Amino acid sequence: MPRRIAIIKPSALGDIVHSLPVLSALRDLYPQSHITWVVNRGFESLIAGHPDLNATLPFDRGAFRNGLLGSLSYAARFANELRRQRFDLVIDLQGLLRTGIMTAATGAPVRIGFANAREGSRNFYTRRIDVPDADRIHAIDRYWRIIEALGGSYLTKQFKLPIAQSELDVVRHQLSTLPRPYIAVAVGAKWLTKRWPPAHFAELLNRAYAAFGGTTVFVGASEDIALSQETAAALHGPYLDLTGQTSLPRLAAVFAATDITLANDTGPLHLAAALGKPCIAPYTCTQVALHGPYTGGGVATTVACAGSYLKKCPHGMICMADLTPDRLWRTFREVLETWAKEISW
């Protein structure tokens, strides 16, 4: 029975959310163990206070912009901190060179990762978990193979997130005078090839307004503000624009307080799905089977290059014209109809 366990999954937002069932399963398997999550400092606030977590160990990736000497100094201090924690079991869910080195730096006698981990990180593990169908199963199910290897195949996947009541109160107050359903919308995405056009979002939302009413609640990072504003300018109904205004705890509260989520394949989409919200999502360069919202609702383009995972498109972004609002409306309408029935009961 390990006394001290570390999960190494520093980023990104969607990947951290996908890893939440592993944390809760470890708590079920090892109820007396001390569990720490090694996480990028920017994402620490999302999981701090998680009921199955004892501690977070923040990793400051920005420290590596301080020149060679500064970077080496920080790396050495962080490696010393990892070793000082005296972990018995370390699980690297990221599978990159950086996290492989972190895993080795802990000095833990048991270091688990995937056999197909990238950048040579698998060479730092004492136990490698083979996932021969990794290219055919969802990321959440791939991470779950670690739990199965530890004897937890009888467990069920749980998505727990700490939602601060104070954050929820603020969001509910902001929404209190606006009509439901509240539709959380994330128009942005870091990859250009993931960004469904604002005009498509607006057309879909206007159909929802006409049939069901409601309010659009825009969320996203500060770089998404212009995209949200462009979409909002074409809407025929009420909206609340919170783009660039939410911390991660506040963003989680927004999804907890809203009814439905419409978003590109980004971290906010998966955060909403983890909170059990029905989601509708256009999928262009990524694959629904591997990275779709776990609650369902991903709708994929049908072009030949669909799901290529290319950040830059050599084909003129033909997927955006192929994946029309018509293609998403059926799924969106079904979700709205289900919401309306539940509210009327």
C-alpha cells in the first residue's frame, strides 16, 4: 500500500479534466494514502480543494523563460522538491520528456506511465502500461487503463470538481434577471483549425432563440474576446459576455450554473462535460471518438482530412464550410427539447 502518491499531469485544461477519474479511483484504491497532483501553476486553482486530493505541487513553466542559468536553477530546485516529497508511487499521465524527467526525479520505487509515451519518457518508468488501442479509444478511457492495471477495473469513473459556493453565488446573481435556458458558449480555440466560424455559432444560437428563447453566456480567454463580440453582434437574443473575465474557479461555476454548453474542442468544453452538462461541439481537425465531450454531443465534419490534428490547414479550411449549422442543429435541438421537458416536470 503506497503511503504517498503523485499524479503528474501538469497541463492542459482539457487533459487535466480528463484525468479526474484517475484521481478519484486512486482515492478509492488507497483511502489512507497522501495524494499530490503535480500541475502547472496556471491550472492549480481548478483542482485545489478537490475532496480526493491532499495537496498540489505547482510547476512554474514560465520560470524557463528566465535564461539558461535561471532555468537550470529552477529545474534543480523543483527536482529537489519532488525528491523531498518521498513518493512511493508516481503516475505520469502526460507522457512527455519533461514529465518523464519529473517522474525520475522523485526517486519513487514505483513509477508508472504508458508504454507508448512520447519523447522517450517511457524510459523513466519502472512499469509501463501497454494500450494497444490508444488510437481508437477516448483519452479518458486511455488514462483509465492505469487504474485497471492497479486492480481498479471494478470502479466507476467519477468526475469531481470543487465548486466554491462564493463563485457560484456571483454567477447566479449575474444570470438572475436573464431568461433560461442559459447556454454557455466558447467560440475561441488556440488552434485555428478548431475554430468554427462565429457566423456559424450565431446562426445556431439564433435558431435556439427562435424555438426556445434563452440567454447566451460567452466564456473564453482574453484572446477570444473579439470572436465573442463578433458572434454577439449577430445575435437576436440576450447574452452575457464573460470572455476574458473568469478565473478557472469562476469558469467552473459558470458551467455549473448554466444549462447547456456549445463550444469548440477546447478545455472549457471538457470542463462542462465533466460537470455533467449536455454539450454540443463542432469537430473539425480533432476526432470525436478520441477527444469528444464525454457526455456526447460532438458532431464531426465529413471532409477527407477530418480529424487530422493539424494546427495549420493545407486544404483551405474546407471543413468549416462542410460542417454547417444545419449539421449541428438536430443535436442542439434534441438537447434543448430535453431541457425543456425536464424544466416542465
